[in-house]
Amino acid sequence: MKILKTFGNIPHDKLLHFFYGTIITFVSVLIFGLKGLWITVVIAAAKELIYDKLMKKGNCEVMDFIFTCLPCIMFLILYYVRTL
């Protein structure tokens, strides 16, 4: 029950970053293989640095970057567990 409360408290903005990170990761891995994970990292960093910080269209937050890249980490865990 405590876990459900923890996940229920994740802000909507972070969930959107996770969702779009998942889509970007899926498409980039489908097209480029494992090297496609770097595309997600670059897009997440560019979004935070260029769009949010330089253009001042949003808040530049490290947690936004982490939530966008989290699907990459999950994919790597599943990939390496499968190869064991």
C-alpha cells in the first residue's frame, strides 16, 4: 500500500517526461538498436538545456531529465537480464 501511495504522488509533469521518454526510446531502439538509447539522452538534455534554460519556455530541472531517461535504464536492465 505504501508503494502505491509513493507512485501516486509523482507529479503529472514527471509522468509526461517518462511517457515521452518511453516513446522516444522505443522508436530509437527500433530503428538504431542499442545505440538509439543515446538519442533519448540527447533529446532529453537538449529539451532541458535549450528549450527550458536558453529559450526560457519552462523550468530546467534535473528530475525532468532523469524521468525522460528512465526508460533507457529500464530497457538496459531488461536487455542485460535477458542475455544472462
